Amino acid sequence: MLMDMFYSATEGIVKHRQRFHFHEAMLKINEAMHKLWKNQVEEKSIQSSISSWIMNLPFDMKAKEWLAAEERYKQEVQMKNILPAVADKFLVDRQAGERGASILCFDEIQAVDVFAIVALSGIVSRLLSTGTVLVSTSNRAPKDLNQDGMQREIFLKFVNKLEKHCEIILVGSEVDYRRQIAQRSVDKVHYFWPLDGTALKEFEKMWCRIINQAGGEVTSSTVPVMFGRTLEVPQSCNGVARFTFDYLCGRPVGAADYIAVAKSHHTVFISDIPVMSMRIRDKARRFITLIDELYNHHCCLFCSAATSIDDLFQGTEEGTLFDLESFQFETETEGAKLRRDVLAEGSVSSGGAPAGITSMLSGQEEMFAFRRAVSRLIEMQTPLYLEGVRSLHPYFQRKYQSFKNCSYSASTVHHQVSH
């Protein structure tokens, strides 16, 4: 909420600004790294041919070795420059030669695995060195983000850089302000439970009402995801979509899919949500990520569930969890596999990212994520949240921008004709 308020306050004041949520940022970094890596692999093939050509030149061996070493050095420099080059893509569309700092808002920064630590370290270091103003939120102090000790040396350098350049502010409170807002307002019914005849009838009536308001015909459609993939939407109509819980959370899909759904649909219906515990933690983790993305994109959400929001997550103490669905790990080399499928094979080919990527979250961390999801589900039913859907959701922002462009074109034509 604080990040929402800060980012809104900079509109019209700060020209160069961007905001990313952790999942979306990691996916963009992964995609950009893959493109650069692919280009460098192609260049490497050319350079290999150059090296062979060098060795066949009519020079003495020392000269040939010097030239070959020079080519190897160039390749190494190119590989080291991948992260800085990716970081430059986050510098908010600056015009060539233009000066002045950008603001990058990075919501819910995490250190969930080796890739996240290495990528964040390289990219944040680059951004801070270029004068970018970084405003970030996290659920822990920076030094406590990596409790499993992965890539400790790189992580400590990253933390030192943050502590040197950023002011770290503890915003600690036991008060759930989302609940307070909900208690003071009359919520519209968007969450139907339990899964019995009465609740399900009300859920279906709401679906029919929203579809009638949207107009048009309910059809299946596909939305672009990332890396050339698409996701089928079984029922959709003019920005409204409907899914079952198992379709979105019972299959190996991840943050990229949920971002695609959230960006394309201002209203989402999810039916048959079960009570969740650590026993179905893969589904629970996907559901938490799904709620995160629907909330971050300010979607209107309707649910039918087995129990109330407060009883939706039933935590159990079952030790360390492996969070393999927090975001996807896909490249052309890996055949667009999900991160967990790559991990199951235990290796990544030379064209992909580093091998052995493992993310561990304790049961305590999981329960924290559950509580945040519950809090967000409660807020998503409040009038304050719902009133913002039409102004904040990308679907309506695109329509508004298209209307502005058309109005500007019509005004320009009229001006030319009158003269």
C-alpha cells in the first residue's frame, strides 16, 4: 500500500520511473539475459571460426597465440557484461545523452534462489552506480533475506551495496490495515463459500450478471505469456475470464502465466478453491503467487471456495519446503520447461542459466505468505479497492490511452482542415 501511494505521488513529477513486482522483474531479467546469451552464443560461433582462421595465418606461433588470447579476452568481457546490459534496460527509456536520475520501484524484493541473488546483485549494483533512485520493499531486512546462505559472498556484497547507497527503514506494525479498512466499509460479496448449493447459485448468478454487463459472447481464448508460449483461457468475454482452481493451480504453471492472465483481464472468476495446507503446498504456493499478481495488477476477483477466507490456509509443521514455482525458468535451449522440471533433471545445458538452482522456504515463511494472501483477499472485496479497478487496471489504462490517441489525431486533423 505504501508503494502504491509513493508511486502514485510521483506521477507527473518524475518523468523517468518504472515499477516492478519481484516475479515480473525476475522474468524480464531472465528473458533479457537469454536474448543476450543467445546473441553471444551466435557470436561465439563466429569467433571460433575467427580463431581457426588466426591459427592458419602465416605468422609465427607467438603472434598466433597472442591474437587467440585477445579473442578469448573479448569473449570473457562480453559474458561479464550480460548483467550490466540487462540492467540498462531498466533505466526507463532515457533519451540518448539525457541526464537525471530515474526512479525504479521494486516491490517485494526476495532472495529465493541462486539466480535471484546473482541477478539482483549485478543489476542493482549497476543501477545504483548510474544514479538510479531505488525504492524497494521486502518482508525482511536486506541482511535477513538470504537465510539459507546461498551464494553468501555475492549476497553480502549485494547487501553492503544496498546499505551504502540506500536508507533502510523498518516499517513494523502488528496492525493489518487491510482488515481495518474492510471493517469500516460495507464489502460487496465477491467471495462465496462453502461449496454448497446456495453459495454456488449465488456465484453463478454473479458470473451471469458480470457477463451481461461486459456484453459480447463467452468464448475460449489464448493470451501470450513469455518465451513464445501462450495460455488458453477456457471462458472469456471482453476482459472477464473464468477458471477453476485446478486449472490455474493444479498444473505446472507459474508467475508468467498469472501475469499474462492479470494483464489481459480486469475481472477474474475462480471456482472450486479447496482448503489448503502444506500437504498440497505446490498448489498453495501457486495460489499465493496467483493472488499476488491479480492484486498487483488491481484485478476484480470473484471466488467460490470450500471455507471462509480466514480458514482457507490450514498450516502444518512439515519442515523445509521447496518453492519451485515462484517463477519460471524457461529458455529455448531448455525447451520452455518450468523451473521445477529443469531442477528434477539436475542440470541445465550450456546455453541456459547456472545449474543446481534450489529455493528453500521454511514452514514459517510459508505461513507468512499465507497470511499476506488472506489479507489481500480481504482487501480485494472492499469498495476502496474495487473503485480503483477501472482506473488502475492495465485493461482500462490501454483503453484510455487508445481513446487519448484517437482524440489527439482527430484534433490534429480538425486543426489542419481549419487552416
